[in-house]
Amino acid sequence: MRARYPLGAMEQGVIKVMKFGGAALRDGPGVRRVVDIVTHHGGEAPVVVVSALEGVTDLLVDAARAAARGEVNSDAIRIRHRSVLAQLSADPELLDRYSRELSLILESIRGRRELGAVELDHVLSFGERASARIVAKCFENQGIMATPVDSYDLGLKTDSNHRNARPLSPARATLERSIWEIPGIPVVTGFLAKDGEGNLTTLGRNGSDLSAALLAEAVEAEAVEFWKGVPGVLSADPAVVPEARSIERLCFADAEELGHLGARILHPDAIAPAVRAGVEVRVRFVKDPSHPGTVLVKEELGVGPVAVVATVHEAREAVALVGANNEESGALARRALEERGLSADWTGRSKSGRAVFLGVKPGEVLEALRAVHGALFEPGL
Ligand code: ASP
Ligand code: MG
């Protein structure tokens, strides 16, 4: 057994899976902050899961499409990674072999003037493969042993539904390599897997959350933490409602409903594996690790609406009130709309019954969202 973390002090211990998305991995200081958070809040045995650096997946999609039109250019991607390496005073050539591999694939896409799903997933994989190397290097530069790990090398297998692949069986059954064999802190690529034929697959945009949850299930982690750019799951999208507040405790069913309605906080499928495995799920704030964020719990909290979301239901714009026992609040919300001359012209319920929809006129949904949030969550307004 290799010593792992802190150097030499640990053998096996309680595992915490910590997932960091693109927003956390924006630049060199962001990567350093990740290393800092893991070092101070990772407990006995942290396992890190990373997305691509912010914006890189979009750059990769663009590069693949451009190649299919006859233009090969991966400069933007190379420069993005190199500038973060420079900010970290890390070897500028760290990712050169990946850059070369990427150029070769782009060339072959250009040659055929066609972008197949298999190649696109291969191209997309560079984002997470690169960020895992960068983050592991940053640990190493701080004197902490860490190993970049491609999730498919651990045995994460999916169907062949490229760009939106789903795990084949509970990840525990497919895990081929013990997490304890990995020297130091494993820094695992999110988003990526392989299918039965060995082709790279990806789990859908924002799929790293799902990777983290699957891994947490597979390694029997005690907790999985999603470290985000917001202080937990909020009562509304803070870009629309700056007063939105962090929800301390949220039940799984409401979190799932929020995901299905399009709240961008957690990948909608990411919760299921953790629920299955009884792993504790937390959403935490990268900018303030002392903030408690949100704990997701199994039990029904029955506290009425926990959040409001601007959504589209049956092709019509609506404000959704999410949470059990939302009947009374529906009436309150309607009154708040009426007071502002924004009547709800229809109402409805989601399939699960956990969301009430108040349909509003086209173009008025954001204003309606603010009004409803004010009425439900900002007493005294
Ligand atoms: N990098 C991928 C994306 O941007 C996966 C993720 O961020 O979770 O969609
Ligand atoms: Mg991302």
C-alpha cells in the first residue's frame, strides 16, 4: 500500500469525493484555491474530480466543428492551458503531448470533412484530461503527492450514446482499479468514460457532477461535495434575483426537481447514485470554504417551497415553485403577481407534484420570478 495523504501519514481512510467545475478552475489562482480547499477540507482521503478549465469544452466543440469545415486551429486551447501553467509556474510543456494528439485528431476530422460522434467525444476529452494534469501538478508543486487519473482507466463504462452516455451498471461493479493503489491524491477526470468497445464517451454537458457521484458510489465514499461558484443551492438564480439565499437543507427529491426544471446547479442525474449509495451530498462555495453551503438529505422536509425557477412548461413560460406543501404559497405568489400587474394566466403541476407552475405572459417571466421570490422568501418587503 502506498502512503497517500498527507504524505506518508495515511493508508486507507474515510473517502470524500470533491468535485470542482470549470468556474473553480478559471485560472492559476483558481487552481491554487482548489488545492488549498482540498488540503484543508479534504479530510482523511480526498478524491478530486475535475471538469475542464472554464470555457475549454466550448473551445473544443468549436475547434472540432471548424476542422469539419476544413480549418484546423487549436491555438486558443493551447494558449488557454499554457497561460494557466505560466500562472502556476509549472512546466509550460506539461500538456504538449496532449496538444499534439488533439492536432492529429483535428487533422483527421478535416481530412474527412466530417465530424462523427466518436471523434467529437475524443476531442472533448482533452479538456478534462488537461485539467486533471494541471491540478495534479499544482498539488505536486505544493509538495503534496497527487496523481492525475483518467476516469475510464478506473473502469467507468457507459453505453455508446456519445455526448450523452449513461453508466452501464452501478459503477461499483465496473471499477477495475482500486482507488487505494493510486499514489497520493487521485485527481480524476470528470465527464469522460469509455464504452464497451473502448471508445471514449462523454456524459453530457456538465456531466462531471454525474462522474463525481458515480465515483463516490463506486468507492463507497462518505460524502460527495460539489464545489461551485455559488454558496450552495439558492432559492433562485442569483443572476436574476440578487437576493436569492442559500438553502441549508434540501431534500433529494426537490434537488432533482430543480435539475429537471433547468436550474443549473446540479446535473439532474447526479443525485441518484449518491442516494443509492447513501453517500452524503453537499454543495459548497469555492470562494468561501467556511460557508456551510447546502446539504442534501433523504428525508422529506415538508417546509413548503424552497426555490423558484423561471422555466418553460408545455412550451409556455412559467415560474415554478419547487417543494412539497406548496399549495398555500401558490396563492400567495399569485397575489404578488397581481399586485404588480403580472397575472398568472394558467397554473399547473409537475409530474412529481413537487412543483407548481404559474404561467405568465411571454417576456414577463423574469420580472414575475423576482416578484414571487420577494413574496415567498423576503419577508418584510
Ligand atoms: N467540461 C464539461 C462541460 O463543460 C463537463 C463539465 O463541466 O461538467 O460541459
Ligand atoms: Mg464545464
